[in-house]
Amino acid sequence: MPTKPIPRRRGHWFWGCLMEMIQDRSGFLVEKHEEHGDVFVSRALIRDLLFVRDPAVVYGINVTHWADFYKPDYIKQMWKPFLGNGLVPNDGESWKRQHKLILPGFHKKRVDAYAPTMVEFTERMLDRWREGERRDMRLELNALALEVVAATLFDIDIGKEDSKIIREAIGDVSEILVKDADNMVPRPDWWPSASNRRKKRAIAKIEDIIRRVHQDRLTSQKDRGDLFSHMVFVEDEQGRMSDEQLRDEAMTLIFAGHETTAHALVWTWYLLAKNSDKVAKMREELESAVGDRRLQVDDLPKLPYLEMVVKESLRLYPSVWAYARQAQRDLVIEGYEIKKGQTVTIGHIAMGRNPKYYDEPMEFRPERWNRDFERRLPRGAYTPFAGGPRVCLGKQFAMMEMRMILGTLVRRLEITVPDGFEPDFITELSMHPGERGMPTDVKFHHGLV
Ligand code: HEM
């Protein structure tokens, strides 16, 4: 097959596209793909970056050639102080071993067993709320998702204090890591800058909590059936995980397991607040399938519209808005030549807004996710959780959690944001609405459900 030329975006003579990207990362992906097509290349200082939103190429990277791509060096560097060598930045043989050890902890049966906790914690949160008060859904949903992860994956009832410490620490780390990654002159970790000190303090706070739980499991020598116990006691021919690896995996799960889901729910809240007809449709479905009892995991197959809402929200406002890979050898995918060392950014947010695959892409239309549409959608055109062997390990967990929480919220609350409110779109490690949050004036729903 003859190779295809890759269009080049020429940015600033010195920065290339770097400054444009820093100013608005997701906007850059969406706009520049519109301008230059589904595959283009651009320079950021000395590094050439390949941007992809062509489903066949995405499929080639995620599935066919997955073993030829690692996480980019600069991303590993960024993650190192925080997630160490946890599953997200890990690669090669070490990733294979860790993946094999941890995967059984995400077995469907085990994950399904977490559903009642998800509903109970959501109900408990709503019981504390009062009519008319203003709440920030970004803060509330982050706290809720963190409580869920702590209880289900670590079997700890996280106190208010620990919860606040973790959330603030993750907020600090997230902001600093992205700034560090954007920095033209990277500062080594030992550099005594204010931001390095703040980052270290934040990480140490989470490490303290992980160490406490680890010590507790080792002292009791008891597998309590949670994922953390599984990771402490699981063995292969090389023995158990080292303490350091365990710390890295725990850190990864705390981070990857709550902020991503919380922010995905925040965007779903926003979309529903602007589309009250969709909320009515969700309520109708819940009423006929569940009646007035609590939502259970067995109800989910009877709630296709709820699932469509979640899928559509992850298309339009994906919390993990992009992910990146680095080629480990020269290869050709769908006619595009990719050189060894080439960094590739898969802009899921840009893919989700590609009019070739999504009619009127800026419209929030859960109904589009009918069977026929899904059958026609090319492979690689919808990857909010990435795909192939490196697919998100928490995909089932997150899809279930989002539906359990959303289904519970919709039945008890009016989904609103204040009149005229428009959020900011901050693209850090995940996409979130920033300091202004996602306010809502609490109004309980007194309908039939
Ligand atoms: C809506 C929620 C979520 C979204 C959108 C999401 C998305 C993603 C994406 C795109 C990746 C690939 C990242 C990359 O390759 O650079 C990923 C990886 C991962 N996610 Fe999630 N995630 C979510 C929730 C969760 C949850 C709840 C957990 C854990 C309980 C989790 C654990 C992980 C892990 C461990 C990986 C690394 C997998 C590997 O490379 O082997 N995620 N996620």
C-alpha cells in the first residue's frame, strides 16, 4: 500500500504548537483536527507530535499494534513522583506481570458486589442536603467517588479528614504535574522550588494513608475481600508485589478510580441540566423498571436509556479527554508512516466531535446510541476508556458506578445549574470545571419516583 502524506501544522517559528496547546488543550485538538484532518503532525519546541482521530488508526494503535506502543517518556516522567511504576505509566514485561496480578480484582462478580455501596453512599449524601442550599457538584461528586473507591477497593470507611486530605492533595498534584509537563525547562524533582515542595507534601499525605492501610492488612494477615487485600496477598512465581510496587498501584487506583468518574458525572450533570427532556425520559424509564425501591445492579440491563445518557456524555465531554503513546519501532498503520520514538496523541474529545461519525456532534442526543448506530460505528471511533489490552482496568467499575449514582440522583433531585451559568473547561489530568465548579441549588424531586 502506498504511504499517505501527513499534513503538518506550522505553528510559531520557535514554540511550534506548544503555546496554543497550553492555552487550551482540548480546544486545540478539536479545532486543529477540523482544520488539518483526522491525522496531522505538529511540532512542540523540538518534539514532533502526531495527532490522531481516525478510527482505523486509533484501532491500529490500541489493538493491532498495541505492543509496539508504550506510554511516552515525557508522560512517564510526569507520572513518576506520583504514580511511580503503577499500571497507568508502566509498560512491557513489568506491566504484563502487574496487569495479570491485578486483573482478577476487577472480576465482574466482585465489581457488581460494590453496587449497593455506591447507592447507599449517594443516598447518604443526599440525606445530608437541604432544600434551597447551593452545592458544588464538582466537590460533592469527587467526595462521593472517593468514598466509594475507599470503601470498595480499600475497605476503609474514609473519614471526612482523610477524604479532604486526599482530594486536596490530588488537586494540587494534578495542577502541578500538568504545569511541569508544559514547562520548557523541566525542573528535576530534587529542585527545591515552591511547586516541587508542594507536590512532595501532597504526595506524602496520600502515601501516609496508604501506608496505614497496608500496615493494617499485614498485621491482621487477613484478606478482607477488597482489591487492596488482593494486591497485598496475591502471588505469582516471582512472589508477592514489592512494597514500592504496591504503593504505586494503590496510588494509581486512588487517582484513576475517583477523579475520572467524578468528573465524568459532573459533565453529565451539566448536560442534563441543559436538557430537561432527557431527565424526564430517564425518570420514566426508572419508574417503570425499578418503581420506588432502591436501584440494584440487576436493574441495569432494564435501563438502556440510562446507559445511553452515560455513553453520550462520555462522547461529548470525556473526563479523560486524550491519551498518548510512543512508537517503539518504525511501522505503517493505515498507510501512515510512524517512526520509532514518535509520540502520538489520541484526542478522544476530538473524535467524539467528528461529524463524520457523529451527526450534529455538539448536540447532546443519548438516543443516537441505539443498536443500529453502535453496529455502524467504526472500530476505534469511541474510546473514552482507551482500548485493546491497555483499556481502562476500571471500565466496568466506572460504567456501573456512573449509572448507579446517576440513577439515584435523578430520582431524588432536580438536575439544575443556576440560570445562565456556563462552566469553565479545564483540561488537566482529567477535564473538569475548575474553581467555579458546577453549582446547583438543591431542589428535591417530588415526582412519582
Ligand atoms: C469515567 C471514568 C473513567 C474513565 C473515562 C477512564 C479512562 C481511562 C483511560 C482513557 C485510560 C487509558 C489511559 C492511557 O492509556 O494513557 C485508563 C486507564 C486506566 N484506568 Fe481508567 N477511567 C475511568 C475510571 C477508572 C476507574 C473507576 C478505575 C479503577 C477503579 C480506573 C483504573 C484505570 C487503570 C488501572 C488504568 C491503567 C490500565 C492499564 O494501562 O493497564 N479507571 N482509564
